[in-house]
Amino acid sequence: MSAAYSQELRAFLDATPTSYHTTANLKKELLEAGYTQLLESGSWELHEGGKYFVVRGESSVIAFRIPRKDFRGFMISASHSDSPTFKVREAAEVSSAGGCVRLSVEPYGGMILRSWMDRPLSVAGRVMVRQGDGVVSRLVKVDRDLLVIPSVAPHMDREINKGSVLKANVDLLPLFSQGKDADGFRAIVAESMGVRTEDIVATDLFLYARTPAAEFGAEGEFLAAQGLDDRECVFCCMQGFLQAEESESAPVLAVFNNEEVGSGTRQGADSTFMTDVLRRINSALGRSEEEYLMAVANSFMVSADNAHAIHPAHPEYADSNEFPVLNGGVVIKYNAAQHYMTDAASAAVFRQVCHRAGVPVQRYSNRADMPGGSTLGNIAAAHLSIPGVDIGLPQLAMHAAFEVAGSKDAEYLVRAMKAYYASSFRCDGETIRI
């Protein structure tokens, strides 16, 4: 990865500890690039050459451009803004042994729980603050080493290195203070926002690891950071979207929240967010329902969510023929049970895009006896039936507090998405053109 992209990606990852911060930073980038924010609650007036975006739930965003009124279809990418972590409960403080106070938390997503222990942590998210006779949403990031989840010493737990079971309600509550202030946690959150504690009405707060993103390795060939799954793809898709030249199709950048917990929310991929936006684009341009359906038939989706690289210590977990490696390029993901969107036709389309961009492509399949998870593509396709491909970048330690990727791969995906968004998909019977 070029030095410029490396620095930008690491800065983006450090600035996006939660889905709310991810969306806020995307919004900032889009506004600086001349995009206009639209409100779902307001009317839309769209023009040829216009650049727009819509936010839902403060944690999902869809951005698009109108190259011309009679555009052919939609070229879509979908990635997700959330990552596995701990959510802080409203009644946060828990009195514990030794005069200590811990915070009540519960896991969000499929986490590697032990990876969160014995490291400096803090909290970030959004807070609803009383203002006059209403409430306003405010972002918060407590920018200090505030918490730690301490392990039990091996002298007391002789099975600790043999895989002892962690109980989320016992072992994983972060240590906060040694004192009796019943509202000390909220006071710190309020102070970091510059508001009064009594004006905090409700919160969506999450833990985040304080270790900054970093390159490492003999030649800086590795990247370590929190939230690589999937904010690395968010960053790369955004860069490709902003840099791409126009085509006959309308480019659409979609970033959804709540993928890690099933996407079944109003701002998730299993909502009507995507179809609502696309239908409103069509309507605002005065196009007919038939023209909308024709556009959908000539649309394509790239579902971008990171993939498992072969593990240096456990190669047996990978398929012996279809395993990606770090710094080996963009990964196309396959699954016979159709947990991914990819089929022969959609893989061929994306391979053609990568060939034009000079980007190396890898294949990933789960080992046949180890079922894997699904991702955004098929969930979104249940509402918008278009062809698509599941792709990602190879990484290790997926769902850990600190994940590992190859430092070259992000640039590959930026180049691929730049070429993708500059393309136009067309399906005439059995012939596919891109």
C-alpha cells in the first residue's frame, strides 16, 4: 500500500471506533467532496450531475451520483459500519469485590472475547441529550485510557491456558473505578461532551481498544487495527466511489449498520433502506416504474466484507485449494449453499473489472466440512434482486479486539472499486457486458 493510503486508512480506522463515528466521518468526506445531504423526511429534488447522500439511524449511509437522467442502471457496493465489541448498558455501574466498580456490558456480535482482556479500553458512541423540550443526538469518544478487563492469574485458574470458559456477565465486565460515586461513569461521559450529567437521557455506548492502528513486520507488510472487519472495506469502497470517472450507470455507495448481529434493523441490510433510496431516485427524476425495473435489471452489487486469510499456525482450517494470503489481492468468496452472492457470471464480471484495473484476485471457499457465515449481499438481495459478488480483503484474527491484514491489499481494493464504479453493467439475455 502506498504511504499516502496507509496513513489515510490508519487515520480513518482510529477515528471510527463505532458505527456512528464511521457514518459521521463518511458524511464529512462526502460534504467536503461536494455532496448534498438529503433527508428521508423531506422531498428530493435531483439533477443530472448531482451528488447526494442519505443517512439513516445515524449509523448507515447511502451516497449516489446522477450521471444523467436516462442512466442505465445502478452500480452498487455494500459494506458495513459495525464491528464486534461490548455494548455498555444504561445502568452501567456494578459494585464489585475489593471496593471496585465495574461496568455492565454485553457482547455485540461474535467476538473473540479473550482478546479484549488486559488492554487499555475506553468508550464511544452516541448520547441523547436533553435540549429545551426535545432531545438531540451527540457523538462521544472518551479519549483516554479509562477501562481494563483484568484476567485471573494462572495461580488461581490452573486451566486458564487450556481454554477455560469466560462468562460474559462475570469475567468480562471492565474495571472502571475504586469508589462509591453512583454516577461517576455518566459524569465522565458528560464531561467529555461538555454537557451536564442530568441532561443525558439515553446512550448507545460501546467499548473500543485504545491501541492505535499500526503497520508492522520486517518491511511493514502487515497492518493491525481494531475494526478492519469491515471498516477497511468501507474506506476502500468510499475511495473508489469518490475517485471514479462517470459511466452510463449511477454509482451507489451503501454502508449499513448491524451486520454483525444479523442486519435486521431499520438501518441494516435487511431493511428497505436501499430500495427506498433507489425508488426515490427514480421518482425524483420523473422516470416510470418500468424504467425503474429496467434499471434494476441492469444493476450490479459488490458485497464487500473481509475474508479469512490462511492462518500461519493453523493452515488446516483453510480449504487446501482455495485459500487467500495476506497481500495477495482482492478475494472473491464462494459458497455452494449460496451464503454468498457469487456465481460464475458475477465472478466473471468482477474478475473482468479487476483485470482492467491490474488488480490481483484470489478465491476463498470455506473448508467443505466447516460451514461459514453469510454477509450483506444475499440479505440485501432479498429486497433488491440483482446479480452480485461477495468480495473482501484477506485478514487474520477476524472479530478480535485487534485484527491483522496485509498492508498492500487496501490499495488493490481502491483500484478495483475505482474501475468498478467507472463501469456500466448490462445483461442482454445470455450476454453480459461490463
